[in-house]
Amino acid sequence: MSTLALPEMTRLSESGVDFVNEPYFENLLKRKADSGQIREIIAKAKNKEALDIEETASLLNADEPELIEQIFDTARQLKKDVYGNRIVLFAPLYVGNYCVNDCRYCGFRRSNPDSVRRTLTSEELHEQIENLLKNGHKRLIAVFGEHRNYGPEYIANCVNEIYSVQVGNNSIRRVNINAAPLSHEGYRIVKAAGIGTYQVFQETYHHSTYARMHPKGTRKSNFMWRLDSPARAIESGCDDVGLGALFGLANWKFEVLSLVAHAVHLMKHYRVGPHTISFPRIRPASGVTIKEVAEHDVKDDDFLRLIAILRLSVPYTGLIVTAREPAALRKTALGFGVSQIDAGGRIEIGGYVEAGDAQTQALEKEQFELGDIRPLDEVVCQLLDDGYIPSFCTACYRLGRTGEVFMEYAIPGFIQNMCTPNALTTLQEYLSDFASPKTKAVGEKMLKQEFDKIADGKRKFEILDRIERIRNTDERDLYF
């Protein structure tokens, strides 16, 4: 794998403007909530209509317990209506942690002398993938530091290598990317490698906080270059983009409003919003003094509330709660609209081989501390016990149901005719090939329950046929 310098920061996207209007946002968040208006907004959300910035602000300003509970109830219903009881699973894969930036909250920042710097060799990358495949993973997000070693061609080469690895009947079917913002040409290069979602977190949308957290003289100090990154990606053919903010740096309500504003901006200019939104809370990291950077601590109750409000505001956007959060909180968050979680993840470079399922962490080798380091099988079993279908589906991305096309399927609800069947077949794959006896028993019970819910007809016959073929033959990857 070659190494290239990072691309020069060239032009912004055609829509390249700073849409984070702080005075306007802060004024909205000072308004007294009107109970009648909030109930009207909740009713609109129940119809699966996306909310605008002012409507989102009204939900954020709601402080009556009755109204907050109505928001939670609506989020629960939207989760069922749009996503059913599926939870998509993926794993993070840290490829390299060299970084030119000096973000105050990050263990990988360049001034941290305790951070263990490393980039996986081709052989080590293969070993990591083989280990992930042996445990049943099919979806990854590959993570790279911002450094000259990790240019777009290097990322594309890594993606191609990941896709080339096969263990038995299993291979990685989708590789998402979490890496530095790229130019238009850079995005075209990584798109050609067959990536899924390209994810760039703004970290914080609050201008002065952003400047304080990202010192001058680093690439990341350019607020606008980062803010415009998803738009450039879409213009370059990457129609699945992921947004996110690191909660705790600025006021959580401001960050939620900004994330929705970002989604509105993309929808206005490109007719497609973000594929996913993430909302990680800041966690301890090597060489980081949390009290100095986490000036706006987000309590658990507010964290659950922001998830529910995001579900109402962007009903067709996937919401990701990461393993930064403890298992008990993640379990609660699933009911309020979360549709994706990472499971069985290691965030040390080389961690899947060198640490395996060990329930310990080496902070000097990680970007931050995890809250949930349970093995994949334990997470799958817990999801099944709680009535969820663990899904490893990647069909939409390989059949071109992405971006605006995905919205055309998702908005009328037709996507469930494909997603639920695909969730069931990928669950059967996991049960047949990787599950522990306990997980297999619970999973087979879940499959029967879900199959019995499907109306009689051609699709039900097709699902049963594919499940039986997976159980009784070596056939895999049978999707709708």
C-alpha cells in the first residue's frame, strides 16, 4: 500500500456556505415553549415528516414532563414504524493513528507523548479482517488519523484489501470510512473503491468552541473546510454521508439544532440528507483532562432526550449510539430511535488479534475509553433477548438503493419489505456459522416469531426458502 500526501484544500462545494447561524440558533433556544405548538409538531413528526430548525428548537425548549414523555413515546413509535425491531451491527477498525492535528479532547493528538503510534501493515490488516470474519462481522467502519500517510489512494487501497479477504463463506460486505475531509477528487478516488458511508464529524458546530479545541496551524482548525466536507462528498458521488458531533464540548441543545440544520442544508441542495447521525459523548482519553475540555457535561437523561428529538426531526436518518456508552444506557437508547450500534469492537491498532475479546483496555493505544467492550456474541444474544433482530444487512448499498434512491424507498415505508427479510437471512447466517449454543437457541426462537408475523404470499415463501438454504447448504449472502 502506497502513501501519499493529503490533498490540498481546493474549492468548497457549490453550496459551500456557513449555515451555522449562531445568533439565530441561540435566539431560538431562548424562546419559551408553547405547549399547543409542541403538540402540533409532535403530531407532524408522527406522520414521518422531517422537522425544520424552528420546530426542532421548540422540542428542545419543551420542559414539561408530560411533553417530554410525548416526545419519547413518538420516538419509540417512529423507531418501530420506520426501522421495525432491527438493529444494524458493525465494528470499528482502526488502521492508523498518526495525526497532524492537536485536538484537545483526543488521545491521538500530535502533542500527546504517551500515545502509541502505529499503522497496520498489509499483513496485519489481513490478520485483523480474518479475526473479525471468524467472529461473524460483515460491516466495518475503517478509521484513519489525519496524516500524509492516509491520503485518498491509501484509503482506497485499504478498502480493496479489506474486501479481498475471505474466511470460509464469510467476507466483509461493506466498508464505511471515518477519516479526514477530502477534496472532490479525493472523494471520487475512495468512492471508486466501493466504500459505503463516508463519515466526518464536525466535533462541535459552535465556532469559538471549535477554534479553542482545534489550535491554529493544524488542518482541522479550518472550520469551513470541515463543515463543507459532506457536501463535497455528495457532489463527488458519495451519496451516503455520516454526520456527527462530540457532545460535551458545547451546549447539547445547540449541537442538536446544528446537526438538524446540517441535514436540512444537505436536503435543500442535494435532495438527500445524511445517511447516519452520530452523537458520541466525550470520554476519558490518554493525556486528556476531561474537566478542561468537557465544559458542557451531558447527563444521561438529556442524552436520551437528544436521541428522541433527533429521531423526530430526521425520521429516515440512521442514528448510531457507539460503544463509548455503557451497555445499560445503550439498551435504553435503542428504544428511542437508535438503529445502529457497534459491537465486539476494539479501538487499539491491531486490537482484534492482539487483545481479542479481553475485557480490558490499554488507553495509551486508544483514541478514547470505551464503555461497552462485550464480545459480539454477547451483544447479539442481548439484542435477541430484548426483542430486536440483529442485522448484518448490506443489500441496499450493493443494489444501488442509496442517497436519493434510498429516500424514495424509505419515505413511503417500502424499505421494510426488504430490510426485515434481509435482517432475518443475515441473522440466520450468524446463527448457523458463529453463534454460541445459547445465542443460537434464542435466535431460532426469534426467527420463528418474526416469520410468523409475515403475511402469507410470495415474499414469505422466498424468505423461508432462503433461510432453509442457509441452514442446510453453504449458500450465503442471499438478499432482496
